[in-house]
Amino acid sequence: MKRHSVVRVAAIVAATFLAAGTLTACSAGASDDGGAKTLRVTLANHVWTDTIKSKLPEFEAATGLTVELSQYGEDQLSDQYNVKLNAGTDEIDVMMYRPLQEGKLFAKNGYLADLSDDVEANADWDWSDFQSGPVESTTYDGNVVGVPIITEQEVLYYRKDLLAKAGLEVPTTMEELEAAAKAIKEQNPGVAGFVARTGKSAAVTQFSSFLYSFGGDFIDEDGNSAIASPEAKEAYAFYGGLIRDYGPENVSTDMSWPEAMAIFTQGQAGLYTEADSLYKNATDPETSKVSDTVGFAPMPAGPGGSVAYNVPSWALGINAESAYSAEAWSFIEWATSAKLTLEVQQDGVPGARQSVWEDPEGTSTYPADLAAAIATSTKNGVGHDRPRVIKVPEAREIVGDPIVIAITGGDSDAAADAASDAFQGILDDE
Amino acid sequence: MTTTLPARPVIETPRPVPTAPRRRKPRAYKIFRVVALTLTVLLFIAPLVWMFIASLKTNVDIYDASKTVFFTPTLDNYDNVLSRNNYFGFIFNSFWVALLSTLFSLLIGVPAAYAMSRFAMHRSALVVLMARIIPGVSLLVPWYFIFANMRMVGGFGVLILSHMFVALPLIVYIMISYFDSTPLELEEQAQVDGLTHIGAFLRITLPLSVPGLATAGILSFIFSWNNFMFALVLSGANTKTLPVAIFNFVSYASIDWGSLMAAAVVVTVPIMVIALFTQKYIVSGLTAGATKG
């Protein structure tokens, strides 16, 4: 008797679930028919996204569109794009992407719609207001494929108290940087003079400003590898040497920004070169123990001057397969308007509009020394912080190798020669 | 078995032991066992303890080595995860997908396993196993393509189907070995007494297989609960599961470690509770049929 009922109940439950499951499967697909059009926007987790998200109702009210927002971490976002765009999806309309990491690949594969006409259409929106370095990175084969929204420059983070204790001015040249790192390390047991990213791939972007300041670059004018040039070798040896000689004890060669920033914000390093977009990690007492003594300065000058990168870390593009490209463009136009760019920038996200930087309001929430340092970087900054190729992840692994060799005390010149050959192989393939 | 353990410095005894030397061995063994067990447990539990402790710290304290053990605990992270970021929604999504994919897999997989076991369908079993051999990531693009064209991406249906794809072979294989070990004579007896083939399966074999069903069900539930890759691509804004939602705390220019750890606790605790209460089934189910021969 008992078993009988067990079986019967199980069958009924199973049937119910089957029916319910089929229903959910069917209803889940319904999307944009009926009523308002739905615009699907895919964004990265970022302060920029938080601010835009809070303003979305304004956009929806003004246009009558419904915005469906998906948000992911940067690596998850990349995975999404690689799978979905490869399958020719039309379920993404507006996409936030990294022009330097993926822009060339996406544009070459035809994932990104040509926006050349859209950007010129509205004089009030003013395309010419966008800084030329970032714009260059969102242009492919003469066609505009993205609108830069967030820019990034490398600056020097330093501890005012430690420099004052050593009786030193803020370093303005590479020699002064080294001397300051040495003095801080000697005077403060347990505190590193200098810290920066050490991971093979992660360090490449922050090493790039050293490379430029020593007069080098990843690729020369003829499109060949330039990382075995005397300037590049000098830069590798200098960057690695700073960390080896004046860096933290037993330094890991796998640090990206979260690890390096943690060392700095815990008060265990005096000088730190890093992207300015991370400055809130250092100035916010919630995450930093040195929030009241942190200062900012432009990249110290090397033999080639003080040349930092000035890059668009993120841009907005439109999926070439999107059925709503006009609506998608209206979203981009709204999100990148001068008014919103100003608001986002005041929340701590450096934008790409020149007028906002020139507006005192635009830097009112920034530490004054940081605003000045950024201004220097934007003036003569280089528009890329990693090799501009299609296979960026592979290229970063290669050009980053001599950095790690230099940090561990190996022969970085030989490593640079070897890396250059491998890098040339990637360039020849493309 | 009878080899003498070398004398260990651990068992230093201040005065001569009054008991006979024969009892020494078990005692040394006991101490060794306690030490080994403690070390092993510590090793396995340390990351979990660290995760839990970190979830009660502020972001600046997490990095502070001097506050590893002593710190002022805060519940802000949990508040952030559960109320401000609405993790109950993600918990429901994970639970719903795991439950349904497990139930459907059992519904299809158990009869299939029964047939494969009783009729020795080894080749069919091998085909089912193929699903586990092919790396899931290579299926993602074609799946996405098919499901996107069916307008199913972003719904629960597609998540359940994709999780079933991995759960089914697991269930089929566990159940095949389980059915192999249940005596055929019982079913024959039932048939002699007037039951049909299916009747014998439903009323005799199935009730006897509850431990196996529990094992297969729990393992498939755990798999689905933890699955990240399929959910990442196939879920939508409203159907995100917990492992995907956890990444909400990793931003481009900031990582909220405290909330990340709190969210990790939220993901881990339910599955740990389930595993704790059902582990006797898992163990007995896994070894079922192991000594058949």
C-alpha cells in the first residue's frame, strides 16, 4: 500500500514539474513584441555603469524605450562577447568594450557597427570634443566603431610623509625616482621604496609609460617589433631593477593591481606607478590606511621625457547585428553627452571629453595634484598602453616576459631579444 | 599491520608507563591519528574559515596582516549582499535551476540506466558518457547559436537543459552500477507473483535504490548549483545564478573583497548543509556495486 502511494505521488509531482518546466521554457524567450521596444545594453562592472544605471529612468522616460541592462566583470564580459558575437547574436544592442584589448579583434571580425555617420550627425553632441588619442583607438580602418567613455593615464602615487621624512622633493625624473625609492627603503624598515605590478601580462600596461619615457615603444613605425631596442632594454632593466632593489621583500612576480595596490594602501610602500582610474582605492579611508598622506604626480621623466599613456580603457559600440541600431545610437549619444560625462567624471571616472577637463567643475572632486598630473599626461600622452595587435593577450604574455626576468635578477637584455623574436612572429602573422 | 611505529618525540612521557608494552602501540597510534586528523581538517577547513572571517571584515582590514584573527566584526558585507544587492533572487534562481535539472535528469536517467543495466546496452551507455568527455566549453557556441535562434536564451528552460546535459550521464552511470548490484532474482520473484516488468521496476527495484537515487540526485544538484560556465553565457539579467552573480563585486577599478567573501559564504553554506546531512548516502551510493564480482 505504502509503496503504491509513493510511486503515484512521485509520478504526479514529476508530471507537474514537467509541465511547469515547459511553460517556463516557452515564456522565457518572449522579449520585445508588444508595447515598448527593448534595448539590450551590456556593460562592465564599473563606477561609470553605476552612475549611468541610476540615470536610466531619465533616458527611458525621454525615449519611450525599455532598457534591459546586463552587467558583468571584465573577463566575464569578454567571454560573453566571444561566444555571443561569434554566434552572430542580435540579443546585444549596445556593448561596452575595451578598445585596446579587444577593439581590433572585434572590428576585424565585423562585430562592431560603423558609426562614422552617426558621430557627425549631431553638432550639439560634438564629436570633435573627444580627445584625439582615445578616438584614434576606437577607429578602425578609417571608420569610427566606438565612442570612448572612460580614459586612463598613468601617474605616480607617492606617500607625502615618507618623502618629507627623507627630505626629498617629489621625483620628476627617473634618477630622482630611483634615489627616492632607495632613501625610503633604507629609512623605513619593512616599507618598500617602490612597488608596481609584477605579473607578466598585468605589468605590461604600467610598464608602457616607462618604455615611452625611455624613448621606446612596442612597435616601430614600420610595424616591426621594437622591444629589443636599446631604449626598451634600458626600460626593462630599470623597471625590474626598481622592484628588485627597492621593492617589497620576497616580491611575488604575479601581482596585478589588487595586490600592488594593497601593498601601497596598507602603508608598505612609498612610491607606486599605476593607472589614475584606481585612485579612489588609495584616497578612500574605507580601503586605504594612507588616504590622508597619498599624493599624485606625473610620470617621472626619462631620457625621452615624461611620456605616460593616455588611453580609452572603455568605449561603447553597437553590435553590427543589432536590429535597433538607431535606438542604440540614441543611448550612446545620451550616455556620452557632455552633461553626463561631467557627472560621471565627478564620481571619479576620467572621461574622454576635452571640454569637461577644461571645465573647473570637471576636476572639482579630484585631488588637485591628481588633476594636474592627469593634465600633463593627457597633453603628451601616447594612445596605447599595450601592443596594438589582434592577439593582445598573447602579445602581452610575450612582451611582459622580460619584465619578470628583470625583477628576478635574470638577464633581461637576452630575454628582450628572445621576446622580440616571438613578438615579431605575432606581428608577421597579422 | 603489525609493524612497529618508530618512537615519536610526541609521545614523551615524564614517568614510566605502568601498563604493559603491548598497550603502547595503540596509544602511539591514537596520538598519531589525532595529529594527522587535525592537520588534515585544518588544511581543508582553513580556506573556508578564512572566507568566513574575511566576510566579517572591512575591506581595509582584510589586507591587514595584524588583524588576521583580532578585528572588529561587521555585518555590513552581509547587509550589502542580501539587502542591497538582492541575493535572495539569485539564490532562488540557483535553487530552481538545480532542483528542476536534477528532477528531470532523474526522471529520464533512472529508467534509461535501468534499461542499460538489465539489457546490457554497453554501447548506448558509452554514448551517454560521451557527453561527459566532450569539454563543455566547446559546446557553448553551438548551444548559444541554437538557443538564441529559438529565443530561449535568458530563460530558465535553457539553463535547466544545459545543466541536465551534464547531470544525465552522471546519474545514468551511478544508477547503472547500482542496478547492476541489485539482485535480479527479486524482480523475477515479483514477476512470478504477477507483476509486469515495469511493475517490478517501479515497486521492487526503485524503492530498493533510494540510496543510489539520493547520491545521484545530490551530486547532480551540487554540480548545477556550482556551475558557472553555462550560466554565464546562457542566463539573462533575471535568471543569473549565484556563481555568476558573485562577480558583481569585482569591478574594473575596485574589488569589494568583503562583500565578495560574504557572497561566497552565501553560496557555500546551503550546499555544505545539504552535503553534511546527506553524506552517508553519497558515500554508500558511490561504493555501491564497487565489490560486485
